[in-house]
Amino acid sequence: MDVIFDPNRQGPGPAAAAGGPDPIKDGDQKTFMQDVVNASREVPVLVDFWATWCGPCKTLTPTLEKVVRAAGGRVRLVKIDIDKNRGLVQQLTQMGLPLQSVPTVVAFWQGQILDLFQGALPEGEVKKFIEGLLKAAGGQMPTADLLAEAKQALEEGDHQDALQLFGALAQQEPENPEAFAGVARCLMALGQEDQALQVLSAVPAKLKDHAEIASVRSALELAAEGRKARAKLAEFEQRLAADPDDHQARIDLAVALNAAGDREAAVDALLEAIRRDRAWNDEAARKQLLKFFEAWGFEDAAAKAGRRKLSSLLFR
């Protein structure tokens, strides 16, 4: 089955895809009450105070526009040129707004000033600011809805639907590690491990050590190791029957058990190896167990139970 996934392809933002009104407009002192104060009673409104001579404004404004459009109409942006609206700026300054320097971005909600920031923040910080604004207003970004829907589909075993949802999220947010990890997990579940590896190779360098990415990478490594070990399951059991202190055989047995889906037995095998000789081969059994936990994910039931057992064993 061919799956088309290009993390660099940019699709239309949620607002454009929905065909809704443009959430961005130029404002002035005549329309400020209507465009900002009154409009903020329906959705949060950002006001970008800028000037033509302001260098940082040329960087910030396009970033604001990008993130606001990605919000799909859940937040609006009104841009106000301070040189053309000196009366409004003076009035707002008298109210305590620090508009002596630009860019200054002020968030309005329910007719009141909710928050503000100054300077040209990077896109990630702008996104966090808007996410905080939406949270205060009882909402969230559409991509958060998309992520939740994708995770639910994955948990329910609908891997094909989850793949499409995670893929859409990755195209909207090319630096979202959960999107990349989700795509790779779905491909694994669909038996397309080579494509899952290709997805991980396309992850931006700054995300490669993220916990979600590391977890999927470990899961892929374990799957490959497990297939080899599973074929020798009987051999490992025989070796252990002959020599209970064959620690390598016990570790290999744990890998095979994990590949067979018996996580609890895999944990117990490694805990027994640790109990017998924790230091063997530079603590190989403990390291293998931690690799299991990483691959399964922090919220996995077997991982949680295994951590408790490991803690009890190490600190008794």
C-alpha cells in the first residue's frame, strides 16, 4: 500500500480550507471599537501595533499572520499603523498600554485587554502566546483538535485513519514531533517499517532527540531485533534451563517475548537478570529494560508496572 507523506508540502491553512472570512484586517481609530473591542466578545482579537520604519515589524507581522490563519478563525488579527493613528495610540497610552515602541501586540478578550508582548518573537513563541490566549478563552488551536483525533484513532486501532490525521498535522506543523512520531507509529502498525524509517529520517535535526521521536525509533529497533530473537525463542529457553545464569540468553528471551507481544513476561525476564547480576555486561539487562520503556511510551501500563518493579528491586 502506497502512502503519500511529504512533511515539506504545505497545504492550505484551516481558514482557507474552510472558505471562511479572512481573520486578518487593517484597522484604524474609526473602526477600533467594532473591529477589536466588540469583536473580542465573540473571539479573541490580537492587535498588531506597527510602523513602516520598524524593522522588527517586518519580521513579526508575517509570523502573526501565519499563526492566526492557522487558528482557522478562532482568533483574529487587526493591524494598526501607529503613525496613521496617533490619536488612538495616545488614548491607549493614557490607559497604560506601552505603545512607545513597536512592535507591540495586544490581546483583547471580552472587550478587555488580556495580555500583550513586545518585540519580534519567533514563530514558536508567537504560537505559544496565541495558544495561551485561546486557552484563556476556553478554546484551542485546530491542530490540537487534530492531534487529539489522531491519537484516539491510533488507540482504537484505526491505523489508516490515524495515519491520514497525523500526516495532515505534520503538513500544517512541520516541526511538530508528535505528528512525525504518529505517522511513523501508524506505518509500523500497517507493516510498513521501511516507510516509517524514512519518515524518521525526514525529522528536522532539532527534533531528532525529542522523546516521542526517540520512542518510535526504539520501537522500530526492537521490532527488528525481536523478529530475529523470536525465531530462537525455544533456543533461549533451553539455554536458560541448562544455565539459569546465562544472562545473554535471558536478555535475548526478553526481546523475543516483547516481539511476541508479551510485555509483562519480557519485563520479568529482565528483572530476573538484574536480580541475578545487575552489573553484568555494563548493566545490559537494565539498559534493555529502559529501552523497552522508551519504546512503549511513558503511559503504557506495562511500562508503568515495570518501572515500579525496577524501583523496588534497585532500592530495596
